[in-house]
Amino acid sequence: AQSVAQPEDQVNVAEGNPLTVKCTYSVSGNPYLFWYVQYPNRGLQFLLKYITGDNLVKGSYGFEAEFNKSQTSFHLKKPSALVSDSALYFCAVRDMDTGRRALTFGSGTRLQVQP
Amino acid sequence: DGGITQSPKYLFRKEGQNVTLSCEQNLNHDAMYWYRQDPGQGLRLIYYSQIVNDFQKGDIAEGYSVSREKKESFPLTVTSAQKNPTAFYLCASSISGGANTEAFFGQGTRLTVV
């Protein structure tokens, strides 16, 4: 079975500082990994994905994520946070080697960027 | 505009009633999904469909039913057998059921039992 853990319910950071939102995963085979953002009462917006290749993936709005196979992690990062980045962030995984084609999501991390 | 449309945005259900949530996409995507979102629990998969006239149960299918008669439509019925239906429901689609394709989400339907 595939699973995702987001160990922090909330992350607080000052505007202009770097931010990290943590994600670890568990799959039986090789993973496809995704990050999404959700604003209040809205659907999820896709930020970036790791499929294969370079471990550092760049996505929308200046976000990037680093894939670490040995630590089974896929942390989301941004060099300089904006107040407008405040939202709920979800990590998701798909196992390449199983028949389950739907994404499995973590419980979400609320990012609060203070002015 | 291409996208996924969920309706209604807010829905109120009385005890014992069945209600149907609509999801329509004009992205020409093969695969469609229904998720339920509760506070602190992330998104949980209810049903998914990789092709017309075929669908599979997700992790929490009990008390729900779906149909996929058309490629662009994947309605979800919340039946009276679902004991705690109050939640935010999200529909999504992807180009195919391929593992490397991201899913695109609608704006959600908030269902409340009154």
C-alpha cells in the first residue's frame, strides 16, 4: 500500500525567509510524487511533480521540491516566502508498480507566512 | 475555458435523503476521481474511473455510488447509508490513468446534513 506523511500540521515563517514543508512517503515500488496547494474553500492547484531524473524539481510560483530516495522524502521549498503563499499544502504519491492509478494524499500542512 | 465544474457549490441534505453531486469536465480527460476532505484528514479517495462505463472503489466507498456513462461526466450520489456525509467533496480528472500524470481539481461541493 502507498502512503504519505506530512509531519507538521502547521508551519510558520516570516515573509522573505526560506520555507520548507516536509513530506515522506511509503510505496512498494518506485514513486511518482506531487505537491498541491489549496486556498480556502477552493479546489487543489497543482504545483509540481517528480517523475524521474533530477532530484530537484522546479514548479509554479517559485516553489521547488527535493526528492531524496534514501530518506523517502519529497520536501517542498521556496527561497523567499510571500504572505500570499499562506495556504494548505498537500503532498501526494502514486506507486508506479501497482495498479492503483489514483493519488494518495497526506493530511496537509498549513503554511502561515507572517508579514 | 477548459476545466472541471462541480455543482452545486453548497448542498444541504436532510437525514435519510440521497443527494447527487455533479462533476463535468471539458478537458477530454479519460480518468476521473472523487475525494472527500475532512479537517485534519487530508483527501480520501471515494471512487475513481479510468474509462467510460468502468469505475473502481476507493478507500471509503461505503455509502456512495457513481456512474460514468459519458466521458465528461462523473456524478457522485451520497446515499442514506453514508452515516456521516458532512464534508467537502472534490472531483478531479487526469489525461489518463497513467501514473505520471497530475490530476486537475474542481472547486468542490460542501455538503452539510441538516
